[in-house]
Amino acid sequence: MHNFKDTKDRKWSFQVDVFSVRRVKRDTGVDLLKAVEPGSDVIETLGTDVGVLFDVMLSVLQDQLKARDVTEEDFGRALDEAACADATEALMTAILSFFRKPKAKMLKKAFGKVWKATVRQEQVQLERATQAVNSPQFDQVVDQAVAEVIGGAKSSS
């Protein structure tokens, strides 16, 4: 089982097996096992389209949601960006665990490297954005934009 927590500190567990693969494909059109095929966009889609990720999560977690009497809305409202990132990582690890041990081990190692590189890249982008926001040039652009809006509002009155 591969776990993540939502913002209400509820622990959810992904298990990918033949039944859940079929259910997800039927419910969402996403074939989870294609995630490991060259050229597949499953991993990218799950990582970038929160709507698709949510639909897949609902499908895989359907039995747990029912058992806890948690509605789709309640579950969705308990997911923020951090919870979705944790869920994506847990779901991908669960998908990779579906395969036979030697293949799963290699796939998990590769995914781990890709995941770490992705996290590093996000950190670099955040640092660059923070530097830009903290720069005097950013302050000048903001001051100019506000002056134009206020000046434009005065002239149109």
C-alpha cells in the first residue's frame, strides 16, 4: 500500500491491481499501466492535470471513500497542492509496484530520480521567482502599473 494524507490528516492508501486498473480505465479512460510505456503521457497528465488526477484518485479510492462515508466534494476540498503532490507520488509508486519485482525495482529507481529532479526544478523556479519579486525592478513595474491604473481611473471619471 502506498499512502498520502489529505489536509484533514486522513490517511489514504493506493493499491494498484487488475481490478483497480480496470476500474480506473472504465471510469476515467486512463490506462494506468501505460504509465511505463515509452512515449506515454500518463505520468505527465497525472502530474499536471489536477482534474484527471482527482478522477483517478476517486476511482482508485472509491471503496475507502465509501467505507469512511466521505463524499467526492469533501475529499476534493481536503486536497491542496501539497496533498496532490504526495498523492501523485504515492499513486505512481503503487502503479510501479504492480509489476514483477525486477521490473518494479528498476521502474521505481527511475521514477525516484525523475521525481527528485522535478522537485529540484520546482525549487529552482521558486527561488528565481522569489528573487524577481524581491528585486527593485519588480517594485518599479508594480508602482508604474498602479500609477497607470489610478491615473486611468482619474482621467475616466
